[in-house]
Amino acid sequence: MSVYIALLRAVNVGGTGSLPMAELKTMCEGLGFADVKTYIQSGNVLFRSDEAEKAVEEKLDAALGQKMGKRPGVMVRSRKELDDIIASVPFAEAKPNFLLIYFLPQAAPKDALDQMVGPDGEEAKLAGREIYVHYPIGSGRSKLKLPALKAGTSRNLNTVRKLAEMAAEMENK
């Protein structure tokens, strides 16, 4: 069975899309996923499944759509993908909590960064289904405009590292 990390979009952020992680865990178990674990309240869930990544993503997004009234968007990655994402971080000088990785449902177009407006010195790098963004003043105060980010969900580097560590522990059991 493969270990997957599912990252939910727009869940428990700013009072919208409320979903207790215990309910998310129960929902995943009901979908037939095994060894389900959640991490913090922002919609991170790890589990095992024999199904392919896209099938797992679709199944979970559909179930969440039924529960929440609309599909939030689910991005699924493997532990190896997370390890590769961490190893490829382009902004080595960035504080881990000021570096967000945006997980997209599919690869962004090559020109996705052309429309970026970063008035506070933000830097971005496109990498397949991810976009790395360094926020020198923090994402909460940033006025960054980058339309390509809307379809995805972000996690800071610390969270991505923790999810990769949890996935590795699951795989080693």
C-alpha cells in the first residue's frame, strides 16, 4: 500500500470550510484508507491506499464536496514527492515559516509567474505542480498578487518537512 499525503484547500482557514480533523479522519477511514493520521487543523491527512494517486484525490474531494456543499480541492502527493520538494527549495536563506509551497492540482503554465506582482520583495519559483514563494515580510502582511496560486493550497516549509517525516515513519512500519 502506498502512503499518501492529502492537502486540503480552504479548510479551517479564516473561519471558512470548518472541518474538525477527527471528522476528516473518520471520513478517510470510511473511504477505505488505512492508517489515517491528521496533522494540525489546516487540512493535512496521511493514509495508506492501494489506489492510484488521482483516484484517491478524486474520491476524497468528492466525499468532502458532499459533506461541505462544494469541493474544497484536494492535492495528493507521495512521500517521495514531498522529499523532492524539500530538496529543491530554491530560497535557501528564507526562514522556513516565510517560505510557502503552493501545491497545485496540475502543473502551472510555464508563464504563470509572468503576472506576479510582489511589492514587498516576494520571490517565486515554478516547479511543476508546485510554486515556491518566499515572503520576506511574512505572508500575512504581503500584498503579493499571483493568479496561479488560487487553484492550490499552501503549506510553509516547516509543515511540509513534518508531513514528509510522518510519511517516512508510516512507510518504515
